[in-house]
Amino acid sequence: MMSKCFRSLLQSASFAAVFVFGAGAASAQTLAYVSDAFGAVRVLDTATNTVVASVPVGGQPGHLAATPNGAFVYVADSLNNNVSVIAVSTNTVVATVAVAQPQRIAFTPNGTFAYVTSTGLNRNNVAELYVIDTARNKVVATIPLDQGLDGVAVTPDGASVWVASAETNSVYVVDTATNTLAATIFVGDDLRGLAITPDGAFVYTTSAASATVSVISTATHTVVATIPGLIAFDIAITPNGAFAYVPLLFNDVAVIDTATNTVAATVTPGGNPAFVAITPDGAFAYVADLDGQVRVIDTASNTVTDNPPVGISLTGITILIKPASPTTKEQCTNGGWATFNNPSFANQGGCISYVNKL
């Protein structure tokens, strides 16, 4: 088992990688939102790998996740016991939602709900999974699971939420239709990062203590493979599902071939790689480093092509597409109308009206 000090370090920092597939507008921007443990979220333009904005959120921001329409970024702050909501259109905090010691965040595919893991304990000494209604930014349900909840992901069909527990060494499956526990799968020691393949067939979860990545079948709820030698806190899967990128704490980045569940390559970016997100086109893996830099890995060659300084101590990263104009009605919902600038809209109705005329 790892030391209490090391556990505390990991629990104070979180990650997630959320891929937002927007319309292919000519002026669409791909942006990386990177949290800095010293109270801010930095906005990195991936076209130039330069910081174009800094959003003060206070506290100790950790994991971030973007709504599927790219309109908002939700930031977990375990120090202040809340989740901050950043509007992408203005890069300002527009809401905060009270959550006890939030860790990581995942959205349903339609963006209606955010599921937030927590390490805070209720009166029954159990940690809960929080459900936030994104239209109102209000907690509408809490689901008691167990202690040490960390990694979380929603299946592509939106039917279930998968949650990793660092304390119980289990993965929990929650039915989103009823917000009730549907299954518990014992996996291994100190589970942290969790990602689901784009086809929804497999869940990958990391264990920092046992230095493994486990692969779970979503159909059978059983562990079907274990990849040894990987001391990891995070994991992100490429959009085509072919590879998983795993930052090995304080050293390298391992690239797992998901067809064989073996390490196909190892990248040495330098520094202390800890958190990872992949661009929606799958061309680059962005690795947030505890030393304040972002390492940019070309996924075709698995070489580091850039390492821009972003902050002081990076604790999370997510990537989204901010298109210049909408092409579907879905992009207008859940505040998406406010994201566009070519043209801009006064409300959701105006955005939908524009799409109807296309």
C-alpha cells in the first residue's frame, strides 16, 4: 500500500479527459483547459500552444470536464467543497455548486447531467456520487457508494456511470435511469483513473498502488485483462479506441495497444507527467505535468513536439472544441448558444432558428 502522504497528494489532484466533438466549422477552436493548484484555470490554444486566458477560480482546482456542447467547463475544488462552472464564451465563473470534496466529473452524452465523485463522507460514513442538473446547476441526487470515490466515466449510450474507488478497490456501476447501484466489481488496490472505450465495450482503470491497468468488460462486469508495471493515476483513450495513454507518475507516458492490451510504446517527456487528454482528432496527447508544463505528444510518432509552460502545479486537463457557428440544434442547448461568435446569439431560440435555416 502507498503511504498516507502519497495518497493525500493524489487525492488533492484529479484529472479527466473529456472529448467534445463539435461541428467542423472553419473557425472552430480547439482549446485545452488546464487547472493549476494555485487557484486558476489556464486556457491553452492548441493551434499555437500558448495560454490565451486565465480564469481565477480560487481554492485548489483539480479535475476539469467540458460539457458535450463545449459551452461550459466544470472544475472540482476539494479545498472549497464546490464545483465551479466556467462559461467558455467569456472565460468567467458563472456558478458554483456545493459538493463535499469533489474529485472527478463526467457528463451524460446529452450534457443534461454531470456526475461528480466525492471523498467527503455523509452521516453514514459513506462517500456519495453527486448528480448535477446542468440546466440549473443544482444537485438533484446523491448516490451513496463507498469511501474514496475517484475516477468516473459515462458509457457512450448514457445508460450507466462507472466509478472507481481508491479505498474499496472496486468499480461501481450506476444505472442512470434510476440513479441506483447496479453492480460492484472488485478490481485491485487503490483505483484512480477510469476511461471507457468509444464503443462502450471496455472500461480501463488505473491502480497506482499495485502498478497495473485493469480492463473490464462492460457486458460481463469482469476483469478481462491486467497490464502490469504501470504506476498511474490517469488514463485517456484515443477517439478511435486504438490506444490508451497512461502518464506514469514521476516518469514516462505508456501507450497501450487496446487490441492486445500490451504496452506498444513508452514516451519520456521529462518532468512529472500526471494527467492526460487527447485532441478530438486523435493527433495529439496533451500531458499536464506537476511541474507546471504541458507536454504535447504526437500520437503518430509518439514523440514530444512541444512543452509550453502553463502554470505552477497542474492538477487537471480537458480539451474541447469551440466552433464558430452551430450546425445542429443540440449545439444550441444547455447554454451552447452562448458559445458561438459567428454569429452570436441572444438566446437558445435564436440559435435554433439559425440552424433551421441552414
